[in-house]
Amino acid sequence: MGTATTAPVQRGGPGTGLRRRALGGGRRLRVAGWTGAAVWAAGLVAFSTLPPHRLWGAWAAAGYLGASLAAALLRGPRARTVALVSALSGAVAVPFGHLLLTGRAQSEVGVIERSAALLLHHGTPYLAHPQAVTDYNPYLPGMALFGLPAALLGDGGA
């Protein structure tokens, strides 16, 4: 019988080390992604004429920039956690809370609230003969359900 030789065990699969070195462990890619998201959100601040969009863009740009800095400066799982918390805070939690507390909403909210009121009073969320663009409801009937709290309770119930 001959002697058997065994190859050394590679951890992480073939080419893993090369891929990690090329991307800096994925950190460079995450930094680039968060930075790109920050630039995109800042574009809303620069080019949108709608105040809620500008507000969202400003907070989201700050959150994504914080995520980019966390991904660039911190190491290990903590970097991903801090980046994710920063991004979600800036892009979701803070602008949502601000718009909710100040009573400002996206223009679509009015369409959904009106369609809910129409559904309650006429059995359909649509006007029979819309006269103006603002009378048109582009949403499927189920969206009217999201406007029911405001339709039933008024402005204070939303």
C-alpha cells in the first residue's frame, strides 16, 4: 500500500483571502455604499421642491454619512451595528418622528385619507367623474383602509 498525503485544510473556501484583501474585508464596499446613499439623499435636499422630501433627504444624508464613517473607522461587528443604527435613524426614525410630531405629511397621505372618506360615505374610494388631477386616486381600493383612522376619528386620530 502507498502512503496517502492530505492537502492542508483551507478555511473560508478558495480565494477567500484574496477577496478579503481586495475589498478590505468588505469594508471599502460598505463605505462606498453608505457614501453613495448619502450623496443620493443629499440630492433630494438640493433638487426637490417638496418640503417633506427635503426634510427626509437632509436627515437621511446625515444618517448615511454617519453609517459611512462608522464603516470606515470602526472594526468588527460593532461597525456594522453602529452603521445600521445610524442609517435607520437618519433615513427612517428621525424624519418619520419629525413629520409625525409636526403634523406634516407626504402629499399622498391626503389622497389616501380622502379615498377612505369616500369609501365610508359612498362605498367606493373613487370619485365617479373626477374633474381635476387632484380628484384622481391612483391607488388600488385596499389603500383606502390605511386612511380609515383619519376618516373615522378626524385629524386628531391619525
